[in-house]
Amino acid sequence: MESIMNWGIAVILWLQQFSPTLNLPFRALTFVGDEEFFLLFLPFLYWCLDRRSGARLTLLFLLSAYTNALAKVLVDQPRPFEVDPRVQQLSAATGGGLPSGHTQNTTAVWGYLAFQHRRRWLWIAAGLLILLVPLSRLYLGVHFPHDLLGGYVLGALLLLGYLWLEPSLERWLAQQGLARQLALALIAPLLLMLIFLTEDGVTTGATLLGMGVGFVLERHQVGFDAGGAWWRRGLRFLLGLIVLIGLWGGLRAAFSGLEPALLFRFLRYGLVGLWSAFGAPWVFVKLRLAQAR
């Protein structure tokens, strides 16, 4: 392992000889794998472009984030700047390095979009992002090359498993009644949180719970259509995002320092998920910014 790390540090140091010239473009690329990016992108897809694709992709992303956080704790590998002081840490990073979360999430999310929509420009865009976002993590000094390999493998396995199982699971869920759907949306994330009772486990589990319950309620009680005139879509996104950021950032400030911290994190991310999946579509229909199917 030491020889692999030494080789990885040599690669990173070679890339960082171009710093600070390439700092801005590589930070922009790494943002595409950040939580803040998905906080904007996934609601936009769900609210304004394609409700079904947005819901499916959000679930895949949350599963990817959960498995990545769990794998990092189990493997417990350092980051390059922790091993060699010559490596510049050009981006914030906490926790273990293996597997790379940016690599795994980018592979799963953009790979899913490319497979589902099968358009040439999307295949090209997905391929470039799957290459360049991980490369940015090397340049910024927060991952070794083998961290990226781990992210690619785990992301690809998750993507293939999701593509294989999701259609049949969706058909099975559609045959269940409202009570069973809600019970599953509550119980499965709670079990995941109990298995991995950490900040990351609660964050992904609570969001999954809020969104799972929201998706069920939206389907049974709202049934909104993500289409419509572009000005309506723009207003939907703006309104939904204002409330979403208010919940995400406002509750973080309001709950800061309160104990038990995990409980308040659960409430914060659960409400973020519930608003995104159910609250916002309900408001859109009531304000006639979207039509019910």
C-alpha cells in the first residue's frame, strides 16, 4: 500500500505543478460532485424537466451517498495531504479518502442519465464528467488515484444493480397500497440509519425518508406534471429553491449547538426531503404553476 500511495503522491505533485493556473476550472469541476450541486440539480430535474427521472435519480444518488459514507468508515484510508505535506489541499475534504465520493456519485448519476435517455450529446457529456470530476479530485490533492478506482468500481456496481432491479421494484411498489408504500418509505431509511448511526448516515437516511414519504404522497395526492411553459418552470424552480435553501441553511443555523445533534440533523434533512418531493409540487399545483396529471 505504501508504494501505491507514493506513486499516487507523485501523480498529484505532477498535476499540482500547474497550480494556481488551473485552480479555478478544477474547483468548478469538483463542484459538479458536491452536495450543493445536487441540491440544485436534482430538484430542477424533478420539478422542471421529468418527474419520474428526477425521483429515480434522487433515490440512486442518496443510495450512492450512503454506501460511499459507509465504505469510507469501513476502509478508513487517509487523504494525500495527510500523508505528505508537499501535497496542497486545494479543496475542503473530511473523513476517509477511499472510495472517492465524487467519483462514485458522478459515475452513478451521469451514467444513469446516459443509459436512460440514450442521446449522443448526453453520452459525451456524461463521459467527460465521469473523467474530469475525478481528475479534479487528484489535482486538488484530496484523493489518491486508487481512491478514484474504488469510486469507479462501487459507482458502476451500484449503477448496474439499480438499472437491473429498479424497474421490477417500481412495478411491485405500484401494486402496493398507500399504507404499505408509506410503511416501506419510513422503515427502510430508519433501518439504514440504525446500521450507520453517524452524521453521514443520518443525513442520507433522513433525506431518503423525507423524499420517500414525499414521493408516495405526491403520487397519491398531487400527481403534478413537470412540463408546461418555460416561464412556469422557471418560477417553480425559483420558488421551490428559495424554500429549499431556507430549510437547508436556515435550519442548520437554527439547530446549531442543539443536542442531541443527530436528532436535529434528522429533522433538518427529513424536512428538506419532504419539501422537495411533496411540499413543493403541492404548492406548484395550488398556485397553478404546474398541472395535475
